[in-house]
Amino acid sequence: MPIVGPTGGAQAGFGSGGSFTGAAEALEYVGQHAYAYSGAVAVANSEVTLINFEIGNSLFVGTWSGYFNQASNAAIELDDYRFVLYLNGVQIMAIETSDSASQNRNINRDLIIPPFTTVLITCQNYSGTSSNNLAACMTGEIFK
């Protein structure tokens, strides 16, 4: 059964990203709230998609963040990561971390996303080649 969007009917781009086993491919609706979680995704030294979807005919107001998503390991905690938010293919903002143990990886960034916008969040290990599990999430409210 499809997820029902804010207009009361099933909408393209909604309800197909709730497996939490890879990149989120939809914005999930729960009443007036919405979310997208990538789950743990292996990230090495090339840009990897964590969240990728097109929002429907609603305005999204909320936050997004990127974070390290695996057990602590001193050997890999020196890698630097860059999370990037793109809207309609344009880089809007990024979160860069000095190493995976730094607390700034859990900082939320506020955002407003207009209707019919393609949302893409990526991550890249830009200081090393090791592959580590990272994740991104978006949470907020929707308005018609």
C-alpha cells in the first residue's frame, strides 16, 4: 500500500525509501511530519549518495545532518569527511569535519525546501581512502 502524501493521495517520490539499508530514495510522511534516513552507507574517497529524492507538491521545513555511523576505531578516526546538500543539482551547503571523532559531525543545518525540488545529500572521505559507515538524516514538517 503506498504512503499517502499531504494531499490525501499517493504521490510519486513518496513512500519508497523506508528500508534503511542504503541511500534514502523518498521523503517519508507521517501526518504533518516528514523524514528521510540513509542508514549506514560505506563511504570512501569518492562522492557517495546518502539521500536522493524529489519532493512533491509540499514545502518542507526542517533540518538535515550527517554523522559517523559505526563503532569507534582509533585507526580510522583521522579521516576527514564532507557532507554536501544539493537542491536541483546546485550545491547549497556542506558540513566538513576534521576527523570522524569530532563532535561537529552531529550539527544540524536548518533548511526550507520548496515544492518539486530534487534533494541530494552526498558524502566523501576527502583525506584518505578507507571506507567507513556514514549516514545522513532529514527531519521536519510539511506544509501545503
